[in-house]
Amino acid sequence: MAVATTYDFQQQVRQMQANVDLILTKAPVLFGLIGNGEGLTQTKFEWQNDYLNSDTGEVAAAADADATEIEVKEGDGVKFTVNALVQNGLEVMKVTAVDGDKITVQRGYDATIPEAIDADAELKVIARPRPEGEEAFRHNEIHDRIVSFNYSQIFSRYAKVSRTQQQVHTYGVADELNYQVNLRLQEMLREVNNTLIYGRKFQGAGDSQPRTTGGLFAFAQEQGSVSVDMGGGEIEAKKLNDAVEGTFKRGGHVNTIVCGPNVARQITKLGGDTIRTTRGETTSGYQILSFMSDLPGGAVSSVVVDLNMPKDRALLVDTNLIKARYMQPFYDQDATNPGADYFARVIRGELGFEIKNAKESVAVLTNISKTVS
């Protein structure tokens, strides 16, 4: 038998996207649910967040039914304008002045009955009527668009087999090196998915400190996303709805709950609670595939089990706003040293994550019970 000095695809640089798609189909994780954004030309990349301004403010201090000055929470004053009509229970108030986070109102507008206002109560702006003939320019609640940024990260794996291994015919394996490449690719995709969840952004500092891309928990922390503490207990319908509502009040929404198996089982238990759900039949019974929140009109979120998620946390996200942006799509090429008694391939790709509107469209559930009763 001739000495093996090469293998079938040694001279090829192979694009691995088809392999990636197949792996994600067989073992779905969060990374497989997001789309691809524009290709990168710089290792640091930026994007502008697009969001709807919230029409709901929260009261900072309680006010009597005859009080005309109302203090709202920090930053909420911009949601109100002069002449705006504001709902307080069944009462309608008319805003006559805005001074930072303090609004002056006319109580009991149009013969509605004034009602006392509790601290933390919600005031909903139902209309912002404008007078005829006003000037084109006026100040209102619109904010400047916020720019966020992230870095690209290089992901790599190395597959190697001895020349003897490559020559030996293994049952069910047509090409040992190609088989090992696909195993290493699976490992690399697991790392990419973990980075999407846990990654921290760092610009790098030379060869010894490579760049890293930030993930969902990092952006949630950085931008002050909604966070709901479960107090060490199992998922509760009310607190789950509170998290969804928290994003809604900021002008965003969520469509996916990403969690570990224990949290998914806890959500399944809510099938008999007040929360509305969609069930899927399985060999072991039913499981919750999605739920509809108790917001007006409902907000449907899919439940996605990802084994890489921590057992005591869950993420509520809008997957439409999360994109993978590639500097270099995944590929593999020969990495065999001349004269070595092995064949090797290196698998490599470089990408970063664009996570828009993290403040408005991400919520974190924390301190969840790691067990299910």
C-alpha cells in the first residue's frame, strides 16, 4: 500500500455555512434563532438603536385627588407635553406645564372624577392634541437616537488525525479527518452560542489579549434592561408578565423566552395558572411552547430551551433585534506541517453581535429556583 501523503480535500479552503446550518437544525440553540446583519469591515462596529417612545410614566410620590402638581420618576417627565391628556384610573387630566420631572395638571378634565394617585402608579398619555397655527418647531418627547457598539471576535478550532487513522476504515465514517472537523465545528458553535449569552466586549490589546464580543447579559447590564427577581422561587405568572410589561412600557417588546430545562418545566407548570399558553404534545406529556401575556391585546413569546443558559436565570428577548455580523464566515483549511505524521485542519471565523434596543427589548429574570417541585 502506498504511503498516505495527502487527503481528498487538502488543497481546498471550504466554506462551512452549510455544515453550520445542519448542526443548528439538529441541535437548536439561541444562535440559530437570530439572523445575520451586514458584513463587517472594522473590528469595532456601531449601530443606532430604533425604538418607540413610551407613552406611560410612573409616579414618584403619592398625590391627593385635588393635587395639581405631580412628581414622576426620573426621566419620565419627557413623556408629557403641555395640553397632553393623561389617564389616571377613570380620571382624565390635562397637562398645563412640564418642569423636568414635575408636571402641573388640570384635574377632572371634561367632568371626569378626580382620583387620588398612589406612588408608583402609572399615568398613560392618551393624546397630545396640538393647537391650530402653531410654529413648526416645538420641543416634545422625542429622544436623540442612541449609538451602541461591539467588537468582532475570532473563533477557532483545530482538528487533527494521524496518517494511520486517516487510512483505517472506521465503520460509519467515510473520512476520519472530515468527521473530526465536524465535531470541532460543533464545539465552536457551542462557544459562539455561549458568547452570545455571556460574552463581554473588549477591544483587545495585542496578541496576548484578543478582542471579545459582548453578549446579551453584558448589554442588559450596560443599558439597564428590565430585571425581575424571582426571590429564589419558581417562575410566577405575575412576575413573568411584569417582565414583559416592563419592556412594553419602555416602548419595546419581547418574542422569545430563552431558558434552561428547569425553567422551561416551571413555565410548563403555569399551564393551569392565569397565564395563557400554547401546548405541544410530547411522548412524556405536554410542554409549553409559547405563552400570551396579560397585556392588552396580548404579547406572544416562544419558549426556547437552551442547555447553555444558567439554571437560575432566563432571558426575554426580541430575536428580530439580534444579529450576527461577520468579518469572516466560518471556513476550514489545511494546517498540516510538512513531514508530520498527521493531517490537520483549522476551522476559523470572525464575527460580533449586534444587539439593538437592549434597554427596551431585553428583560432578565434572576434568582430563579434551580429545581422544580
